[in-house]
Amino acid sequence: MKELSRLLGRIPGSATMAVSEKARQMNAAGKDVIALGGGDPDFDTPDHIVAAAFAAIENGATHYPPSKGIPEMLTAIAAKMARDNNVEVDPSSQIIISPGAKWALHLALSSVTNPGDEILYLEPCWPSYPPMITLSGGTPVPVSLSPADNYTISADAIRACVSDRSKALMVNSPNNPTGRVMTAEEADAVVEVALEHDLYVLADEIYEHLIFDDRRNISLAALPGMAERTLTINGMSKAYAMTGWRMGWLAAPAQIVGLANKLSSQTISSAANFSMHASAAALNGPQDCVAEMCASYAKRRDFMVEALNAIDGVHCRDIEGAFYLFPSFPGSARDSLDVAQFLIEEAEVAGTPGIAFGSTSGSHIRFSIARSMYDLERSVERLARVAPRL
Ligand SMILES: Cc1ncc(COP(=O)(O)O)c(C=O)c1O
């Protein structure tokens, strides 16, 4: 048989999906694994959003929509960006709607990358970034941030990784997996280097609404000099508990959106029509559901950070946003793959090994707190029971 795709052969599968799959298989075999590996909210999509989808289907939104998205959703996104992000975009030329933020990231990377271009990303990072860069023909270049200073972004750290082939920098705040929220000083550092080296910036704001303790999201596209070089990626999955609806978007200068639209229209055609109608209802409708879910994640964070730190041998930083904890196990000689394996087998608690988030995270495990308090309480009890053997 002839050789299959070398490019696809080179990229890893999704680590978080692998953990969730293992938990699913163990549960199917009669175990009681608490799955803290994935990033899927335990809330159901709010009723008024579901009702809008049913109404859309009944009203015939079951046909091909325009490839960039339906006008109602494009307008809702532009209004949301003006309202929440202080970013003005033209709905007809500067937004493309995608099946999930994941595809929006792929569109963004594919639209700016030529073979051999280096794409910088801040590490620890969501595990899909490096393979996505490779798939777009670019070379992934990690900018490693250190747990010693709570993963602070500095201009010097980014600058040290810039070369004359650098094309773009990917930034994710609130961050998966660290839970950090970018400060004004850190945003300034990103802007400084982007302007100095003429870099595009991909701003992944998917956890924008999940921020705790009066912090606020800073949208890089709103900062001086950044509108023409920022590609903002966002979506409905996390804030509105809509992971299965597959709904995200890319907002960027018109020329970039034009290229992204060629890729979408030649591959997936568009996102799902009725998902867009439901999402427009979500963005235009009452936002208390988002605030309520965020408040619930904050409570779970408070409980979990304290409970994990009370276990001997576990160290867990407080988090500022998103819904993941990223504890380490200072006394253990095991690496994160080994710890994850031990925890799923001995405690029946599934977490994602830190190594999936970058080379500097090898002693950490990521636990999602988008699970019920009941599951979180049980997982802490189990962790406390096995910790002495870690
Ligand atoms: C940082 C980050 N970006 C993007 C996504 C993609 O989200 P979706 O494709 O569900 O919109 C995720 C999902 O876990 C994420 O953690």
C-alpha cells in the first residue's frame, strides 16, 4: 500500500479526548471513574437558547446558510464585541462563524501562515495549538512561561523566541490550563513585541466570561495599533454551556476573513444553521445564565483549591479564570503521565497529564472543575486516600 499522510502521521491525537475516552471505557466496564479530564461544562444549555433552536428548525433553518454565517448571528457577534470587548468590527466583512472556536483557530492559522513561518505560542498552552500550527504549514515555537512567577507574560520572554521567520503569536486568556488572566501589563508586553516585530496576534478569548474576583478580560484587538493585526477567536461552548452546538467565530481584518471564508467554503461550507439562530438568541438575550454559571465555578474553585492544598504532597495555585486547576505533586518522583495513570487506576479520578500542555508542565495534572460539587468532593476524598502512595 502507498504511504499515507506524513503530515497527519506527525501530529498527536487530542490528549484531553484520550483521557475522557479512557474514563468512558472504564465506566462502561463497571468502574466509577470521576472524569475531570475534559472541558465540557456540566450545565445544560439554558432553556431560552434551546427554545430558539427549536423555533429556528420549525421555521425552516435546516438549509445551507451563507458560508460566513447568517446575518442575525454576525450582527449579534459585532454587537457583543462592541459591548463586551470595546472592539468595532463590520459584521459583513470582518467576522466568519465556524463550527466551534477550534475551527476558528484553524481558519486563523491557515489564513496567516506560509510554509516555514514560525508561529509563537505561550506555554503552558491548550494541547491543540502546536499540532494546529503544524497542520497550517507553520513551525510551532513555544514561549515557555514559568510557574515560579505564576506564568507571567513578559516582553523579554517573547522577544527571546522571535526570529526573522516569526509570523504570529497565539495568546489565550483566561488561560487553559493555568487559569491565569492576562493583566494590563502583560497585554502591553504582547502589544510591544507584536508592533516591534510586525507579528499577527491570535487572541483566543473562549473563556472570556469565566473570570473571578472582579478581574476583567482585556481584548488585544481593542489596544492601540492592534486592530489591524489581531485575529480574535471566541465561541459559545464554555460561557453558554454549548459545547455540542459547535459554534465559534473568528473576527479579523476583512482581507483575513476573506481568505478564511475560502477555506471554510471549500471544506465545511458553514457552521450549522439552527445553531447560529440559537447562538444569536444567546448573545442578544439575558446574560444572567452566564453570570450564574461563573459564580458556581468560582464556588467550586474555592472549595477545590483549599481541599487540594490540605492534602499532603499536593500544591494547587489559586486560579483567576477558566475552569481548570493545575496542581503539582512536589514530593513525588513520578512524571505527569505516571501520576495521571496512577490516579485513574488507584483513585478512579481522571485528570489530564501536564506534559500535554507543554514541556514545562511535566509535574502537573489538569483537573476540570466543570463537574458537580458532589463529584468534586468525592474526587478530593479519593485523592487524599491515595496521596501518601504518590
Ligand atoms: C483554549 C481553548 N481554545 C479553544 C477551544 C475550543 O472550543 P470549541 O471548539 O468547543 O469552541 C478550547 C476548548 O477546550 C480551549 O480550551
